Amino acid sequence: MNKLIKSSLSALAVLAAMTASFNSFAAEKKTIGITLQPYYSYVKAVVGDKAEILPLVDAGFNPHNYLPQPNDLKRLKQMDIIVVNGIGHDDFALKVIQAANRDDLIVIEANKDVPLLPAMGQSVGTGAVNPHTFVGLSTTIQKVYTIANELAKIDPENAAEYRKNARNYAKQFRLMKRDAMLTLGDLDTAGMKVATTHNAYGYLLQEFGVDVAAVIEPAHGVEPSASQLQETIEKIKQSGIDVLFYELNMPNRYVDTIEKATGVQLYRFSHMTHGQYDPKKVEIEMNENLMTLVEAMKFAAKKDQA
């Protein structure tokens, strides 16, 4: 009898150890990769502490001219899931994913449900889309919902929390837009005309009824030639453009030339792709962009009334 009891206890101990091991494996956090800084903010907002977030590339790189490195493949091997822009702003990452040839890697395309704008500028090809959806409010909200819904399918145990977190995060951007609209009040900006130095701000501007009349540089970070610059100056003069938006944290030496030649008012927007990875980055810099836009719209309205 004693031997039987000992044998039973031993079997129970083994079973308990196996159960603990299984529960530990089941509770192991997944590693979610991201390719661009805004997606770090999105994913962190959705998952909280339920997953680890690993950038594919260290902070400080320029996604427009970055070339894949061997270390990118090493990082990708650590990821269970990767969230991509997928429409032109992180093509380097798509090359790394293709080279890895991993059937087990889950790729979440954050923009798959976003209504996309056509790309503008002299360097874009036919059918190209504007990949800067992270600069817009509604597009940001849609991407966060998409990420939450896709993660809910992968990890149904935490699905409710992911969706709740996404709703709370999205609410912040809806409130930002509401506050900006209230600040503008009945301001008449119907005649406002703007130019930009990059094909990036359309998603934000369209939410406030602002059209882009001209995109200046031929490609991101590439200064226009002397003839292109002169054509731009003439276009701004002839079109009566009020405001020129250009990118924070990027050299735009020719912008001063345009300002002196045309008298156009300059305002800077953040792309939210510079600096360190920060969960609060999108919230903070989106709010700063909105304040800049409100200031520009007030200036344009006042100018039209003069």
C-alpha cells in the first residue's frame, strides 16, 4: 500500500511539474516587432505589458534611404509577429522579411483597412500611394484598431484587453481633433492654399479641409534643382499660396530661399519618425502638429481678410 501511495504521489508530482511547465510556456510573452517609430507607440498602447516590443532597427535611422543590415535578420529571428507600414515607407523591412523566409512569422499590415491617398510629387510613379498615414488622426485610429483586431486573433485570451486599450488610445486622438476644431470655431479658411516640401501631410490636412497645391522637393530629403526651385517659386507666386509646411528635423536649406522670394509663411510638422522610441511619441507630436496647423489656418484666414 505504501508503495502504491508513493507511486501515486510521484505521478502527481510529475503531472504538476508538467502542468506548471505548460502554463509557463502558455504565459510566455510574445515578441512583436515594429519597423517605424509610430508603430512602437501604437503597439505599446494596444498590448501594454502583455508582449515585448522589439524595433527592427535602432533609433536614428532614415527609413527613406536605409539599407538592410545583417543585424536586422538577427532581430527578426527573435520576433513572433511584426507590424509593418507595408505601403512604401518601410520597404527595407519587407526585404528583410522576404530574405528571412520564415513561415512561422506573422506579419500584420497596419494599413490594410486604411483609405489611402495618392502620392504627390515629381518623383512618384503611377499608382503610388502616400505612405505617411501615421501623420493623420483618422488613419492613426484605424491602424490602431487593425493592430488590436489582428492581435486579438493571435492571442484570444487577451483580445478583450487589446480592443479596450485600442479604444482608449483612439479616444485621445478624437479628443485632439475635437479640441482643434473648437479652437478654429467659425474661422473661414476656404481660401487657404498650402504647399509642402514633402508628400507627407495630406492625411492630416484633409481632415481640416486643406488641400495641398504644390509639393516642392522631388523626393524625400532630396533638394530640388535650381530650375525646379525656380518653377516652385513661380508656382507659389502665381497660385497665391499662403503657407509652406516643411519637415521638422530635416535639412531644408532651400526653404529660406523660397520664403525670401515669395513671402510665404513657414510652418514645421513632425513626421514622428525621429528620436528615440517612446510610447508617448505619437500622442505628443501629433498634438504639436495640430497646434501648428491651427496656427497656420488662423494666419491664412487673417491674411485673406486683410
